[in-house]
Amino acid sequence: MIIEGMAIVNEGCTACGACVDLCPVEAISLDLDEIPTDETDEYCDVWVWLETRDNRLEGVGLELLGIGRELADIKQEKLVGILLGSKLEGLAEKAISHGADRVWCITDPALEHYENGAYTAALTELINQEKPAIVLLGATPDGRDLAPRVAARLQTGLTADCTGLAIELETGNLLQTRPAFGGNIMATIITPHHRPQMATVRPQIMKARPADAARTGEILDYPFESGAWALTRILSQEDTQKQVNLEQADIIVAGGRGADGPEGLQLLQELATTLGGTLAVSRAPVEEGWIAPDYQVGQTGKTVAPRLYIACGISGTIQHLVGIQGADIVVAINRDPKAPIFQAADYGLVGDLFEIVPLLITKIRKIQKQRHQ
Amino acid sequence: MRWIVCIKQVPDTTEIRIDSRTNNLVREGIASIMNPYDCHALEAALQLRDQHGGQVTVVTMGPSQAEECLRDALAMGADEAVLLSDPAFRGADTLATSYTLAAAIRRLAPVQLIFCGKQAIDGDTAQVGPELAEWLGLPHIAGVEYLVVKANNITARREAESEYYLVEANLPALVTISRTMNEPRLPSVWGRLRANRTPITVWTGEDLDIDPNRIGLAGSPTRVKRIFYPQHQRQTQIRQGNAEQLSNWLVKTLAEERLL
Ligand SMILES: Cc1cc2nc3c(=O)[nH]c(=O)nc-3n(C[C@H](O)[C@H](O)[C@H](O)COP(=O)(O)OP(=O)(O)OC[C@H]3O[C@@H](n4cnc5c(N)ncnc54)[C@H](O)[C@@H]3O)c2cc1C
Ligand SMILES: Cc1cc2nc3c(=O)[nH]c(=O)nc-3n(C[C@H](O)[C@H](O)[C@H](O)COP(=O)(O)OP(=O)(O)OC[C@H]3O[C@@H](n4cnc5c(N)ncnc54)[C@H](O)[C@@H]3O)c2cc1C
């Protein structure tokens, strides 16, 4: 491992290889005793699992089609969407309009709700049959439940929660980049000798392509034999009653410990409303009991991708910042000029939020009023 | 009957800071701890043992220093501890890790229920639990925050994207535990004393029925090709001044960015 820029090879070595890159005199080498397999050549095409909920496509599927299209174009291979469910009408066409060349559908009553046994059986069978080179799933609760089960059954590698995907030109390998250590480091992972190369991809990072109704593609039904595939039984389903939908918000005003209580958050809510946006928070206000956990952004909260994110009284720890990487513009208001949030912001205002925010509300309202006249 | 808890020793990543000068991780003096999620998994197992009987066995794969987190688990009340330690286990990705854990758990059979943390705070993959269940051919329920155990089955609540599922599975099974499930107990002084007296079982590859091509680096399909530090790609403009000046500047900027 690398500590303070120095390579340390000790008992805790995970053979991550970071030391090899670092050594100036090539004194360190990694003996990876790689088992050569030429079987990888048989595998071709880029697959994405199109997650559905209540027979509707989840947004993450369209994002996967966006990045999948880019990868397939580089490799000059097909982009294939996989649909599993009990009623899939119209979904394959939608996937094609967003970039798929082909869509495989498995329709079965046992696939109505996500159940890891049945979904693993269906997806594994299709992969064994068709031999894709790359399989991508959303890093959603269900995607992160399904992918490891499938990868272990196929005995292949799986890279978790990727935020970057690319093709290594010399080898054709998928370069899978992901945060680890709570977002403190980034790692690029490859699966050189096993196929398919599997990855889960963090939602809200990849961009979906706009629908193009003129695109054409192939829709195929796979005859999956229903069987005793289920490993678990779903007894009931209960909505979490989300009051907020931060993932879809265009403008977010977020408050941290510096908001100093529910009244401070009320002030920020007012700014959010003025801007036509939504309120969010760091973990501190949730821990203080000022607001429900649904509003939390970060590693253990929501990952957001608004056009504008205004962080008020948030120090900007890494656990918070990993949630806002996808934001277009980040504004930070903090009275401590050394707060790390400023390094992650486009515009930083060093000052007291209780003085600045009320003025912002007044001035923005004034502009909005002028526009209406 | 055994309740198995898989625990991992991790660096306390919340203490890790980036040195803004060198842009490197500052890891000096960072303590090694039991993965926080695993404390919740252990607490869940301890409660079930107290309710239903049996014994709690904690298992970790790691270097010899990982014994520390086994001692912590014993101090919290675990009955026995197994350390899987062998230079050949090094460099394992999640597939090889779960394969090795599966071989150890087979040796500990019969087991009732296997507990993992939902994820480890260093590797952050949340893959070892479901992969372990697959190697053992058992059902799994991931991200559990409520659990009831009956004679032959469990009922658990798992949080999905926008709903909760109440899910049932036959025993034996595997669950991965979310941090909202419970409040882990603190080790008592008596527990610490007992932990120091309890022998720890150490197994190497020789003690397990395993294929040497499936463990450690050799058994790992994934390779870490490169590690780097996240770059904040934003060109920060910072302003100081009074509230009037600052708010004027921001309103003007937002208007220019067409955000008003
Ligand atoms: C495993 C784990 C997961 C976590 N997950 C998350 C997560 O998902 N999301 C998350 O946010 N955190 C998360 N955290 C917590 C995180 O480490 C921080 O503790 C938290 O983000 C701090 O919140 P904060 O910035 O609001 O508070 P603080 O760090 O206390 O910062 C408050 C800031 O407000 C400023 N301030 C105070 N008063 C004013 C004022 N009047 N005007 C302007 N500025 C003011 C201060 O200068 C300071 O910078 C996690 C931690 C752990 C260990
Ligand atoms: C930077 C970096 C990135 C990595 N990315 C990947 C990747 O994308 N894919 C991949 O396959 N591997 C990856 N690895 C390797 C992976 O971290 C190790 O295989 C690790 O042993 C297990 O993964 P985890 O820490 O993510 O555990 P998780 O799967 O998050 O752990 C979940 C639970 O499994 C149990 N558990 C995990 N490890 C052990 C253990 N050693 N002993 C006992 N119980 C355990 C614990 O109950 C834990 O709470 C990466 C390693 C590094 C250093």
C-alpha cells in the first residue's frame, strides 16, 4: 500500500499493485501468475440490465444504455438490454430508442417483483447461453444484491459501484473506476482473464441519451423455464413514503450543522423554494434530529446530480462530497475559509449564512419580480 | 447450533484525511477497528443466541493482527473465534474472499444463520455476503434492518430503492446487516478478561478443503490496476467580504449561469 507517497509492502499487502507504479527503479514487481485463457475471445457485446419497478423502466437503466452505447461503439460490438419481469410491454422499444441494438426479454410470473433467486437463475442462464463480454447493472439496492450472486455463480469478477468506465485500447479490457475507503481513494479495476466482466454502476453519474424514435433494433424473447428458482419469499412490500426526491432535483439548497437548528433549515428551505428547488442536508442535521434521514446527501444518504447545489454551513467531509460529484455547479457558503467544502465548490462565499441567505432570498425575488413585469 | 458472524478488520476510514499539500492519504496513527457494520451484525447474533441458545462463532480472514478484532468480538460476548490466516490468502478479491470464508464455514457446520455486515468501510463493495451465500448454496437477504428467527425460517425487512420488502427465507441462510438494525453493546471489563483467556483457532489453507487456484490473488478475477486520489475538478472562485457584497456577487453569477 501507499503511505505518504511511499510504498509499504507488509503483511497487509493486498497485491493492489500501487507499489509497482510508484517504484522509481522498477524494483517491485507483482507476480500475478496469470492463467492464460483464450476463451475470453468467444465473449462479445455489452449488456446492461434494465431494472424495472412495477413494470416501468428505472432511470438507471437508461443511464447504463448511455455509457453502454459508448463502450459498444469503441469495441464495435452490439449494445444489448436485458429485461426481466412479468409484464414488459413497450419497454424494449423504449430501450432501443435510448441506444440498445437488441433487447432480450424474459417474461415470467416469478419475475414480477425482484427476488434474488429467480433473477439470478434467469440472468445467469441468459449469460451462459449468449456469452457477453461486459455486463453492467445499476448500483441500486437490487443491482448490488443481484450482481454478486450472479458473478459468484458464473465465477467471474465484479467491480462495485463504478463511477467511470472506459475501454483499454491495447487489451480491450474494461477499465472500471470506483471510489473506495469511503471515497478517499479511487481505484481502477480490471477483470483480465474472466468473462463476462461485470460491474455495478453508481446511479446519477452516467448520462442517458435522449430518446430517438427513429432507432431500430431487435427484440427477442428468451424461453426461460419456470422452476423452483426462488430462494426467498416476498411477504409484503411497503413504500418508504419518500417525501423528497433528491435524486431528480434540479436545484438543491443543502444545510449542515452550521444551520444551527430547524429554524436555520427553514430559512434554507425558503431559499430553495425561491429558486424552485429542494432542501437537503448533511448528516449532522439528521443526527441532531432536526430533519428526517430522507433528506441526507452523501455516502450513506442520496447521490444527487442537480444543476445547482448550494451548501450552507457544511464543512465538506469526504462522506458528504461523494454524494455531490455529479452536481453541475456547487456553491459553498461557510464562515470558515479553511473548510474543505471550498475545494469542492465552483463558487465559495466566506461568511455567515444567517446574514447572506436572507439577502439572497430578497435579491432573487426582486429579480424574479422584475422579470414578470 | 452455530450463529456465524463474519467480521473484517478495517482502517478507521472516517479518520483518514487528505494532506492538502501532498494530496496523499494521511494514515499515520489511523487505528484498525472492527468494520462498524460488523459490530451491528455481531450484536444481532448475540441477541439471537441469548434468545434461542447456541453459540456465536466469529470468523475473519486476514493477517495475524486481525486477531485484535476477534478479541474485540469475544469481549462483546462471542463464544469462539476463528482466524483464517495464510500468505496464500493475500490479495483476495471478493470472489476469493467469499470462497475462503465458505470453506471455513463448511468446517463449522451445522450452522443456523450467517451474519455479515452490509459492507466493509474500506473495500466498500457489499459483495462478500451475497457471494458467500452463493458458494454455500444458501438464500441471502441483504441490507437487513429487522429480523425475526423462527424454528425453520427467518423473516427480514430489507430496504430497496423506494420501498421496504418483508422477505422470508428457509434456514440455514445468510443475512447482511444494516447499521440501523440495533445499537451494538460495549465490551464489559469481564468480557475483556474472558476474551484474553479464550484461545483463538487459527486455520491456514492446509486446514480447509480448498482449491489453491481459487484463493488469494490467484483465485481473484479482478485486479486493482491503479489507485489514485480523487481530483476535485472544480476551479473554485472564493470571495470574502460583507454579506451585501457576497450576495450581490452570487446573484449576479447565478444569473450569468442562467440558474435564476
Ligand atoms: C460511515 C460514515 C458515513 C457518513 N455518511 C455521511 C453522509 O452520507 N452524508 C454526510 O453529510 N455525512 C456523512 N457522514 C458524516 C460526516 O463525516 C460529517 O460528520 C458530516 O458530514 C458533518 O456535517 P456538517 O458538515 O454539516 O457539520 P460540521 O462538520 O460540523 O460542519 C459545520 C460547518 O458549518 C460552518 N458554519 C457554522 N456556522 C455557520 C454559519 N453561521 N454560517 C456559515 N457557516 C457556518 C462551520 O464552519 C463548519 O464548516 C458519515 C460519516 C461516517 C462515519
Ligand atoms: C481499492 C480497492 C478496491 C477494490 N475493489 C474491488 C471490487 O470492485 N471488486 C472486488 O471483487 N474486490 C475489490 N477489492 C478487493 C476487496 O476489497 C477485498 O476482497 C475484501 O477482502 C472484501 O471486500 P470488501 O472490503 O468490499 O467487503 P464487503 O463485501 O463490503 O464486506 C461485506 C461483509 O463481508 C464480510 N467480510 C468481508 N471481508 C471479510 C474478511 N476478510 N473476513 C471476514 N469477513 C469478511 C464482513 O461481514 C463484511 O461486513 C478492492 C480492494 C481495494 C483495495
